[in-house]
Amino acid sequence: MSRYAMVIDLQRCVGCGSCSIACRNENNVPDGIYWSNKITETVGTFPNVRHHYIPTLCNHCEYAPCVRGCPTKAMHKLDNGITMHDPKKCIGCKYCEFNCPYGVIYFNWKEPHQFWKNNKALFKGGTSSPREEVEKIGAKKTPYFNPERGATLPANRPKGVVEKCTFCDHRVRKGLLPRCVEACPANARIFGDIKASDSDVAKLLGKFRPFRLREQLGTNPHVFYVRDFNPAQYRPTKGGV
Amino acid sequence: MSAKKGLFSTWLTVLGVAVLIGLYTAYKLFSEGHGLFNTNDVILWSLPLGVYIYLALVSSGLTLLSALPLVFGIRKYEPFAKRLVFLSVATLCGAFVSIGLELGSIFHMIYYMLSPNFSSPIWWMGAIYGVELVVLTVKFALMHKGDWHSGLSKLLATASFILALVAPLMIGSIFGITESRVTYFGPVMSIYCLLMAFMSGTALFLFYSLLVNKLTGNGVPAELYDEFTLIFTYATAIVVGFTLLKFTIESATVVPEFLVYHKFEHAFGAIQGFHTEVLLGLFLPFVLLLIPSVRNSVGGKIVTSALILIGTLLMHMEILLAGQSHPVGPKAEQYPEFVKYFPSIWEFLVFLFALTIMLILYTLGERYLKLTEVPE
């Protein structure tokens, strides 16, 4: 059985955010919820400052605290290593979200996609209301509704349950790459079977010195980061006293 | 007599109105979702969960106290036993109301039984408290029928004692095993919850019993309350010592998460760096309890136990909020470094509903179930 993992090449990543937008479209992600996200960091003091950018998503940990803590096994592991969530079993206790060391699980505090139910046009007689837009397209809840997401998970999750990245399991089972990987214009995301020695993922991990987020916690995350984008130059120096 | 009857009817009417408000709150939460709470993806657990922890621990404390006459055979405390068991059941019912309205999808609770996860402390906590409620209810029914010392009755008393001992440890482990939140102190949190359970259970029993004695006059000998107050003082002393130890570790450590935690503005303010609720809700009553004239007076007992009851709730809330206030990972992109919280009206109404259910049970139990009865 495959064990899926993702490598993110930080040298290739330009921080354009197309992974997040693609994810949102593919998985019908509601406002305020981010299956694909980022950590930005500013280091140094002016004028010697730099900006760092780390894309984030569910780490599909081998020893996932969210899975261990879920009282009803709504959060569970698939044989291929993907951490999956079953909203039908979720009691909405939010312990997985509380327990996740990576901040990648979100709770549906209210009915998702409420904006698109709004009947009020921005300019009456000039523009259509969000609801009219959805109806014209014949979509469900949002104009960008993707019914394919519904293959393994309710296409739109209800209020009162959590949700998170599933490595696009509905695509992977059809032999397709996760949508964020496909959408990345810089090929910064590489996905595959970490157990297969000839996979691109395995090759990359052997070539560079990867790191993972909060490795010291022992969760064994399966999102790896390699290289770093840094065009800065400096004159060779030994410093001074 | 008729004035008393009128007061009782008014009290029941007030409770009835509060139940209706509670039912409306439940309807609103189930239909509109928990967006009605002042919570977000950083502060996930708020007042309703704090109230649940508080009431569940108080209930455990009451059961532990009831073990003195029922398990350890200290017969002079038998006049307290029935009331202790009853209060434990009623308080646990209040706790379940609060947690029930905190859950996002309570109708999926069937999977608690159909798909149990034995590695989850939440599962164990729910299961233990569920079983404890049943055991205590049956035990109370037996006592009410006059069966205090049969084999089954003793077995149930022992079982409820063990369950009440394990349940607070399990509540503590929910926080303690969370890898990402070291400020919850790991396994220490379980011990802390157990100590808090015993102290707050004793406080509730003293406060409630003395108040009922004042109102109805049909009480138990005052010396017994003095002995219980001494137990209460010892319990408070242990919690004071444990809290000081916790503060010392907190302030001395240089673990990064604790350094961030130090920047957190205390939810209930601080006096000279010490949390207000700890000073006024734990240290002050402890000092008062050390004064014999205060400890031995009815007023002193009521005031100190009331202070501890309020202080304990606030201490649970402070710990709950402080551990969540700092966003984890990429959530720092959406939220400030520390997220502040004040309950919404709906969260206060959940609290009110839980209290109302408790108070209704207390009232009816006191009226109809002869709670100071002893075996012949």
C-alpha cells in the first residue's frame, strides 16, 4: 500500500497563493476556513529585514494527535496514510482542532457559504445578488461548487463539524494529483508515494536535507520542506569586535 | 407557613421561566450553530466548557466525600451521605446540560457507542461520567428505599468512588496530553483537577447544606459541619500549595511556550502579578479558614465556601482561556498574538440553563427525598 507524502520546495515557491485558491475551489472550502494556508515571518530589524513564507496544510501525521483524541473515530487514518474526517461521526467537540499542533483544522461555527444565500444586490437593477448568481449557474450553494468533492466527503460540510485538508483523497484515488499540486505554477509541490524508492518524493528527500514543522513533537508529519528561497548576497567577512 | 409556601411557588416559577429560556437557547444553538458563541478557531472552548469542567469536578468531589460514610464506614457522617450522593447526581446533570449545548453536533452522539476510540481521553471522560451518573442514581434509589448496607449498595458506593477518582484525572489528561499546548502542564493537570474536584465538592456541600439549614431549620448537628470544615481547610491547603508550586514553575521556566504565555493578559486581572481569582477565590478564603473563630462560625463557613466556589470556576476559566489564547501555526495569520474573550449572551444562557437544572433537582430533592435521612 502507498504512503502518500508531499514535499514543498521553498526555493521554488513564490508565495502566489494559487495553491490556496485552487484548494478552496476544489474542496468547496467556506469563508474563514483554510485547508491550505501559510505562515509568514518577518525577521531582523529595519533596514536589515527579510520576509519568509511557509505554505501549510494538514501534515497527515503518522501519529496524528487529532486521530488519537477523536472520541468517535470521525478523524481517522486511511491505509495510504491520509488523515481523513467523517463529518457524519463528528460530534463537534473540537478536540482535534484543540489537539492539532499545526493549526490546520477548522470548525464550521455556522452554516457554510451563507454569503451566497444573500438576496441583496450591490446595485439594485444593476448587479445580481449572490443568490441570483448561484441560481443562474445552477450550482449548489456557491457558483464555484465542485460536485466531485462529494465522492468521499459531503461536498459541503454542515455546521457543527470540523474540516481540514484530505490531500484531495477523491482525486488521488482516481490517480490524479491533489489540486494544490496541480495548480502550483512553480512546481513547488511534489506529491507521491514515500515508500516507493523511485518516486519523485523519495528522490527529493534523499537529495536535500528536509525539515518538518514541529518535528520534536514526534507526530511524524508527512509534509516535508526542502531548500529555501534566499537571493541575498553578502561580502565574505569575519565580523568584528 | 403560607408565606413560605408562596416563596416556594415563586422560586419554582423563576426556575420554570429559566428552563424555558434554556430550551429556547438550545433551539437557537441547534438551528443557527455555535457562531452564536463568542468563540473562534483560536478560542475554541469557552464558558460552557469551563462550566462543564467545573460542575463535573464538583460532582466528583461530592462523590469522593460521600465515600467517607459509604465506603470507608465513618458512620458519624451518615447524615450527610444521602444528600452528598443526590447533590452529586444533580450537579452532574447540570454539567451534562452545559457540555451538551457546547457540542456542535450532539445528534451524532450515537457514534460515541457505535465507534468508540479507546485512545481518546474525551471518550473515557464521557464514558466514565455516563456510567457514574447511572451508578450514583441507582445507589441513591437504593438508599432512598432504606438499603444502605447490602452487598449491591456497597458495591455501587465503591464503584462510584473509583469512578469519581478516575474521572477528574481523565479531564486533566484531555489538556495534559495535548502536545501543542505545554502550558497545560502535562500530567500535572490531572492531579490538579483531582485536587480541585475534592476542594470544590466540599465547598459546595458546606455552602449548600448550611444555606438549607438556615432556610429550613431542620439540620444536622453543628459539630459535624465543623469537622467537614476542617476537611475543607485541609483540601484548600493542598490546592494552595499546589497552586504556589505551579506558579513557581511557570515563572521560573524558560520554555518558549511559557515565555509567550507570560505575555497573556489575565482574563480576570491581576494584583501584583498574582491572578485576582486565585488571590480572592483561593488564598483569601484559605487565610480566613485558618482563623478558628471564622472557621467555626456558620457565616464564616458560608462566606469561605462561596468564595472558593466562585474562585474555582474562575480559575478553571483562566486556565482554559490562557492555554488557548495564542493562535497555533498559520492561524496567527488571521488572528492577533493573543485573542481576547468575553462570553456572548448565549454562552451565559447555557450557564444559566445548567445552573437551573441543578437548582430544580436540588429544590425537588430537598423537598421530597428526605436527604438527611440515615439508616435505621
